[in-house]
Amino acid sequence: MLSVGKTVYLWRSKRGLTQEQLARATGIPRPNLSNLERGKQELSLKTLRLLASVLKVTPGTLVDGISPLAVKGPLEFSRKELDHIANAAFGDEKLGGRQAEVVELLKILASNRISRSLCSGKRRVNAAWLQFKSALSRETVNALIQRIEDREITRGR
């Protein structure tokens, strides 16, 4: 389960808001918001309600650590679906719905692993990894990573 701060961060990112924009919309000072997202500051019930209202989620979603990808429930895929997702991450297939969201996260993670350039997109990669881990079981994460690594080897990357 994610902390409230990490959940706020993921929902803020999903809504395309900067910390400054969310701070202005809620009246929370930006440094306080930053500390909250990093788990260095507690939040009051009033602050929780403000954040939930602006992020258009329930306070329970933030408290329960439900990420945007997991809001519709846990993601479980069959072996065949995992293969389709891994193929789609390499552009070999087109998928829709929640599978497409997982593919987009995989593309971010795979491109980072291949390029090894954490500096340029570190926040984006960290957000993708956090979202990925929060929505999928450990077994599913490992299965998808193994499939991606297998495809990287097969394609000579």
C-alpha cells in the first residue's frame, strides 16, 4: 500500500498538476505540499479533504493508497495477456483500456533501462515505477519484467 503522500503525488501527476498549481488550488503552501508528498509531514483531515476535492478523488482513495491505475481494482492478467502487454510495449500490438496504461508505464521503464539515463526523466521514471508497483502484484511485476528482458535479448538491445 502506498503512503498518503505518494498517492497524492501520483494523483497530482495524473491530473497534470504541478505542486505549485495544487498548492494554489488548495491553499496549502508549496513547501508543505512537497513535504507531504515526500512523507515528511502529516496532514490534517481538513487538508486531506481539500486535496481530495481538487484531485477529484475521495479522501478514502488517498488514505487507502489507491493509485490512479489501481482505482478500478487490482490488475490481474493471464499469461497470454502478459505476453500481449509485453509485445505491445515493443510496438508489436495495440491494446486498449487498463492494459494500454500498463504498456505506457512499461515503455517508460524499458526505455530507461535501455538508455540508463536517469537524469533526464528521473521523476517520470520514478512515477511510472511507483504506479506500476502499486497497481500490480509482485508476481505480475516480475513476470512482465522478465518478458521485457527476454524481448530485449531476443531483439539484441
